[in-house]
Amino acid sequence: MHACCPVVLVHGWKSHPGVWKSLVRRLEAESVVCWNFSHSKLRDAGGEEIGHALMGYIHDMQEEYAYHGPVDMVCHSMGAAVARYMLEVMDGVSCRIPVRNLIGIGPPNNGSSMAELFNDPVHGPDILRQLTGTFVPRTYDPMTDRLVQDFRSTGPFVQALRDAGLRNDIRYRVIVAGNVTGTPDFFPLFKGQTWAYSPDGWQLTAHGDGIVPHADSRLPGADVAVLPENPTVLNAAAADYCHLRLPGNPEVAEQVIRFLRE
């Protein structure tokens, strides 16, 4: 890979840096240095607080490596929007952190339909029951989760992203997964589909990864890769393309490499 620069990895909600294990191996095989940021201990933090922690981490790594050039960022789920908040809202004027590519994997760029669903008075309680033990812990209360409240599409955190706008010096890339074959094993809890929120109400769609619909991920002008490239692989490995498994998915890793090579 030519023109290597460090890759900053940012995991998603209630996750940890270990989700990048296979991607780190793949990047290291290309002689790419990985800076693997963790916000797993910031359990009660909101998006802005995590954004400040991410900025501090990058500054620390710049000093440790004596490197102040551009970096690439690869982020999963809410981690992508937190990175955008740091770059566009907190650093949008000074641009002290030079970023070449921002690659979001299943990112809720326009707010999270799932965050809205958790708070929906009609659907929320049943959805939380379905996801308990798989996506949310037992006795989970979304009203006390600052990060989930931040990622509601109607909230001030997402509105701040809209108001700030994208940075002209960053190339934005989006990697999403879909279930075009309608395979139920893709995300069995929702029978292979994804809940999507819009002003017109709720719908279930095959255009999503079980947690994040494609509409949540769209960014104007961004390069978009919809996986799997060959939908027939869903017949044998559908679950590998659901939201939670995307950071460790080999095809996702190869798409990250392709984006970084361009």
C-alpha cells in the first residue's frame, strides 16, 4: 500500500477495541500502523465527551510517534459519528487533526433509527425485550443512556453535525451491509430485516445490517460500498454481515484496504 499513514480505529457503542483484531492483522500485513482508541471505560459518557477523549488520544499518539501528518480513520457504528463530531464540530475551523480518509462501517450519520426505536412508546418495550442479551444488557434503560439519547435523529448532537457540515479536506467513505436475498439468518431477531425511522413512520427494510439502515448511513458525496459484493454468500454466511460482526468481517477488511489504497 502506497502513501501509508497511521489508521485510527474507533469502535462502536458498548463495544471494545478487540473487535478490530482481524482488521489490525490485515492492516499490519500492509505495514500500516494502527492507533486503536478505546472508549469502553467511558460508560456514562455522551458523544461530545467521547469526542474530547478521542481528540486527546490522537494528540497523545502524535507525540508518542513524533508524527503530525495526516491519519486515516476507520470507525464502526456510533464511533464514526463521534469521530465526525470531533472533526467537524470540535475541529472544523482549525483543522488541527489532518485526516485523509474517514471510513465509517455501518455508521448512523443521520442519527440512529435504533436509538429512536428504543425510545418509541409503542415499539420500544418489545424491541428492547427482543434485543436483551444480544444487543443490550438486562435491565437496560435507554433514557439513562446519554450516548443513545445523543444519537436520536431529533437531538442536539445530530443537529450539531448537520449544522457543522462535512470537511472539505476529508474524503468520506461508507461501508454498509444489506440483505438483498431476504435471508432470515442475517439477523434472526428481526427476520433478516432492519427497522428504519423516517418522518412518515417506521418500516422494515432489507437495506440495512439489522441495526443500522442504509438511510441512517448516507452522506452527500461519500464513496459507498454495499456488501456483500456477491449476495449469494448470504446463503452460507448471512450472520457475518449483520451489524455486530462487520468489524471482523473479511470482506469489510478488504474494502477498507481498497479505500485506503485509492
